[in-house]
Amino acid sequence: MKYQGVFIKGASGALGGLVASHNRYGDYFRGRTTPVNPNSARQQNMRNIFAALANAWSEDLTAVQRAAWTLYSNQVTVKDSGGNDIHITGFNHFIRSNSVAIAGGVARVDDGPTTFLLGEADATFVAVVDEATQKVTCTFDDTKDWCDEDGSLLQVSMSRPASPGIIWIPPVSRVAGYILGDSVTPPTTGTNVDCPFAVTETQKVIVTGRILRADGRLSGKFQHSSDVTA
């Protein structure tokens, strides 16, 4: 059921058995559901990463390092689920950035960033998803600084494939792979990563990118909607 009006425009959150949200077509309500927790190996791995990082924040980082992340958090905003600019804590920034770093196979960043910006997004990002190869081919600006930087990466995620007639694809994705920056042999546009879900021709997917810089700055998400090719 969809409802839009001046009194609830932009609403989000849960109340009783209803959840308020919105997409590009406007505000809407849906029934509240409790997600299934399959406790997969992938989920367990991410929980272990989060737990290790929470412990590192309190046990490994110095007071000066924690203060640097807090200073960064006070100067930088991120987007919430409604597209609003908000401040999150230094602890949250440390977890946000380093969970991507560790999952992507690069070193943990303990010192808070001293450049008070998020990592730069890539407006040129395009993804081609192919049924025959079950690959995502990523077109990106390979002249950006992250490409020549050790410890940086482009994280690529993909939504579950949807039928051609589906208008709205749920914003739930799974990491497809990581394209690592390299000061000696930088990655080039057209790099492939494996599809995290099986895809067939004409299905629709949304491919999402995020760029992590070596100093711990993680960009916001940038997306490309793609029809699966043969």
C-alpha cells in the first residue's frame, strides 16, 4: 500500500506493524517483518570483523588515535537511509572504513584521516553483468588517485537479480569483489569481478561501488542499474 501526503513526506522508521520508507516514486508503508538470520559463513565472517574492530578501538588504538577519528567525525557527514546528511561517531567511522578494508584484504587504518572529506565517489562508474561469464565488468575512472595508491580499493556489490518487469529492486546487495589500488600496477577500467548471485539474460541488477582510500576515508555509495546481457 502506498500513501503520500504533506504530513508524512520523507518519513522513515517503524511504528507497530508498519514500516515507513520511500523510494524514487515517493513515500510508502509496508508491513513490518523480522528478517531470517541464516547465520551463513559470510555473515559470521563479518560479525567477527566487527567484533575484532570494536576490540581494537578500545584495546589497540591510543587516546590520540581515537581523538583523531572523533575529530574527523565532527567535520564529515554521511548520508542516512533517507538521503539526509548526518554525523556519526568516530568509532562508527573507524568500523565503517576498516570493515571494508579488512574484508578487502588491505591493512587496518588506526590513525584517523586528516583530510576532512569522505573518499571521492566515481560518477563515471558503469557495470555490465554478463550471463555467459557470470562476471561484472566495471568501468571506472582509472585516473583517480586511489588506483595508484597501495591500501586503497574499490568495493563492488550487486543486488539480487530481479525479473525484467520489476520496477523497484530492493536495496539489499552482496559484495561481488574488490579491485585493489596498486602503486606499481594500477587497476584499469574494464576489470571483472564474479557475480555473487547467478544471473540470466534480461534480468535487472543494481551494482554498487564504494572507494576506500589508504588513509581510511570511505566514499558514499554510487550505483549503476544494469540489464544482464547474454
